Amino acid sequence: MVSTLQERLIRSAATVDSSVTLLADFQRWFRERVDADESRIEIIPFEAMRGWDFAPDTHNLVHETGRFFTVEGIRVRMPGAPVEEWRQPILHQPEIGILGILVKDFDGVPHFLMQAKMEPGNHGGLQLSPTVQATRSNYTRVHKGRAVPYLEYFQRMERHRVLADVRQSEQGSWFFRKRNRNMLVEVAPDEDIEVRDGFRWLTLGQLHHLLAVEDLVNMDARSVLACLPHSPLDPEETFPAPGTPGTAEPERPVRHTLHRDADILSWITGLRTEREVFTERIPLRETTGWHRSAHRISHESGRFFSVMAVDVTAGGREVGGWTQPMIEPHGPGVAAFLLAYADKVPHVLVQARAEPGYTDVVELAPTVQCTPRNYTHLPEAATPPFLREVVEAPADRVRFDTVLSEEGGRFFHAFNRYLVVETDLGAVPEEPHYRWMAVRQLLDLIRHSHYVNVEARTLIACLHSLAV
């Protein structure tokens, strides 16, 4: 039988105006929040940071408490990559934070409690964030600030229904083995939940609509939404038609996938076994090719990214102000899925991508994931496969195209252009590190840690929205 959860998620995805929130009212409310936000972000020299300093021996950038995160170095060797060896700064944040969205039914329609949250790296201040978005240092109140609202629902879940709970990685080029706990927790419809200042209940349909708005739904919210156990993109597969009255339920139809689940897992395992990626943590002072000035740690080529510092005056946060280092990318990125249909089943072309900060060698990534500027000095053969196919696609093939921000708590004005481009299955032959996977197969892997990277999770959330 079709599960109640599946039916309710489909209903939520189809609801753009609900009895709780009208989309136009939310948009007006959010604009008013943005206009009233008095947060200020100032780029400062490193010496002006409070509580942060460069360690005298390693030159690592560390906080006086020893918590939050550090900026240190890594030495990377990746045989077969366009550049096989390099050194770079990286963020080391071994704590596992909580990214959680609270879910509740109103009139049989699941709603998701979202907050308008400021992060220092956000362009324009506020973005739409999960109910809870907090590092362990924050929710254990190392900063001596206020408690994180709604945290108890994600720490004591005995009375509630867990829809998703999985550790997921974040950017492996900028973080060293960073993980966050991605959670969706449903409360009973009759449970009274106080809606605090800065929070609103939204349906999936409303969230899908807002995903198409540039720079609005933040990375953490997108990551959690991708962990929903069902996608409305392929309702025939996920929601088989019930039998006629008085007859037995039919067996679940067998839908075509280009590769069996076992073959996909074997392909990933084989690459993780055979691909050589050697990453060694080193002192920041040993990152040759990177130079520190009063305001930046930057590569001598002027490419890639810089480490810089900001002074934050915040409204509506647990702490009213602080300073911190951040990573500032040099140029926008592109993250795109090629989408095709096999027997009416949506498939996307994924790549098994190695990044130095991953825990398990490779993760499944979008068809294209790169910062084009970083390849301008390399031979033509080093250009990422399929880049031209997605950025030069005719308009009638583009199903999704929006610029969205990456994590604003650690990255300063980091953007990717997220695209979904439809193509013909036979027009794109697979390469050794690429496979066509059904959306359902990706959803199954998202239930497990370290399989689907954060950029691909954003695109999966965007794929959900294409069904509406």
C-alpha cells in the first residue's frame, strides 16, 4: 500500500498556499525581516580579531578556547588529477553539528519550520535556514551566549518520528573531513509548537518555489531537504497506482534503471579502493605557494581562494557580535546535473569525485562541479567534462538555473550556479568516473553517510522541485 508519509509529502509538495502560510505573506514577511536586519559585516585585518591568533610554532589560525575550528594546512597527492600534488590551507572542524528541520502536519499537509537566519558570509544578510543550524561549540554554548531554539527536538527524539537522521559531508576542497548531522523530525499534529520570532512554517511546495529564487534558501536547508526519503519527481515509481476496489494490491512495478543498485555500489567501492588520494595535515606555515598579508592568505597565482577575517555585529543570534576567519572563493562556481529519462524514469549523470577533505576518497557529485576560472591556466584537456554541455545548453533544455550561496558561516560570498539540463540518454556516453543513476537510487544512498556530496544534495533538492 502507498504509505501515509508518501501521500502527505506529495500533498505538501502540491501546496503553495496553505491554511498556515500564504506564499505572498511569507515573501512580504521575509522582505520585512531583511529590511529590519541591522547586522553588519566588516572585513578586518587578522590582528584585529578577538580571541583568534596565529600559533607561534605552526602558524595555524586558532581560537583561544581550542574550539570552533582551525585554519591549518594540508599536503595532497592525487595521481592522475590535472594537478597531481599541491599544498593549501583548509578548515579543520572535527565537531559534528546539527542541521535539523522540524515537521508538523496542519490539516493533513506537512509543514517545515524554517528560520530567517543571518550568517556572516551571506550576500545580503538573511537566508532561509533549517530550524536548527548549530555547531557543537555553539549548542554547548562555548560562546556563553543564548541557547539554540528548538534544539531539544533534535536531542531527545523519543516522543517524535524521525524522518531522516544521517551524517553528511561538506565541501571537501575547503573542509578537512567535516560532517554535520542532517535531521528531519516530525512532531504530532496536536503538539503545540511555539513559533518564535524569525521562524515560519512552510510547505514543500512553498520551499520548492523559493529554491528557484536566487540566494534565498541556504545550503544547510537544501542539504536537509535532500534527505527526505521520497521524491515527487517520479510519482509513478514512488507511488504505484492502487488496485481497483475489491482486488488485491498489485505488486510494485519494476521500473527500468540503467544500472542495478548492486552494480552502482560495486562501482563506488572499486573507485574508493583503486583511486589514490593522499592527504596529510601540515602546519599552515608549510603551505608553500601561499602568502600571508595583513588581510589575506592567498595563493601566489591569485586563483582558488583566500583566507580572510570579518568582524560581525549580529541581530537575532545567540551572540551579538564576534570576529572570525573565513574562506573567500575567487570566482563563482558551476554545479550541474545532466538529466535524462530511461523508460520514463529520471536519471542523472553523476561523477565519482575525489576531494582532499573527504573521509572516504570519493563521493557522488554533480555531472559538472568546478570553478571555471581555476582551469584557465591549464591545458584544454584539463577542462572538466560536460562543462560546455551545461553552460551552453539551449534554453529549452534547461530545467533549473539559479545562483545559490554556499555555507555562510565559514565561506564569504561563495556562490555556485546550479543547473539541471535535460539531454538525450544516447547522446552522452558514460566515462569511467561517471554513471547514469536513477533519482531513486541517489535518494537511497543519501540515507547513508559519505556517498552523496553537498553540491549534489543541493541539486537533488532542486530536482524535487521540478515535479511541482
